[in-house]
Amino acid sequence: GLHALTDAILGAIGEGDIGEHFPPSDPQWKRAASDRFLIHAVELVAARGGRILNADVTLICERPKIRPHRDAMRQRLADLLDLPLDRVSVKATTTEGMGFTGREEGLLAQAVVLVDTPA
């Protein structure tokens, strides 16, 4: 979810995607903590005089079940984004057993953010 959220923020401010800022071919990013990428994106928004207004993350997977972890995930994202908890959403859905997520071979994450920047 952090990578999807990072990409959503970068896209909202016209800064490309996570791979442009942290190339996977560069060994220094191989095991980097994902929150580092998100913090970078948040800092880029702030450097433009902007602010993130809300964030919505959807995880698509059969397992693990997200509900037991959702509150902690929301709080962590709220902290990283410097947002009130009621401006951050984390939810999950499944593909009803279809595709690679249905076979529990991986998961997908989607994110949407609203960013306010000066005109």
C-alpha cells in the first residue's frame, strides 16, 4: 500500500512514479523501507507549498485478512502523511478466488489522494 500511495502522490503533482525517483536498478533501494519513499513524496508536496488533504488505499487480496490490522495501518499512514485519522482510509477486497490474488500468489494495492497545491 505504501508504494501505491507514493505513486498516487507523485502522480498528483506531476512527478512521475516511484521508479523514477528510486530506480529498482540502483542497489541502494533494494531493501529500503517503503515509508522512506512515501516521506519523500510528502516532502515534494510540501516543497511546492501544497498539502495532502486525504488518502484512500485499497488492498486486493484473499489473505492476509486486513480488518485486524486496518486501524494500525490507518494510524501509521495518518502519521506519515500528517493527516487526521478521519482523512485516511484503508480497505480491502478480494477477487473472489480469481487471478493471482485469488490463488493467494500476491496482492494488489490501489491508492487515491487529494492534493491541494498553490495555483
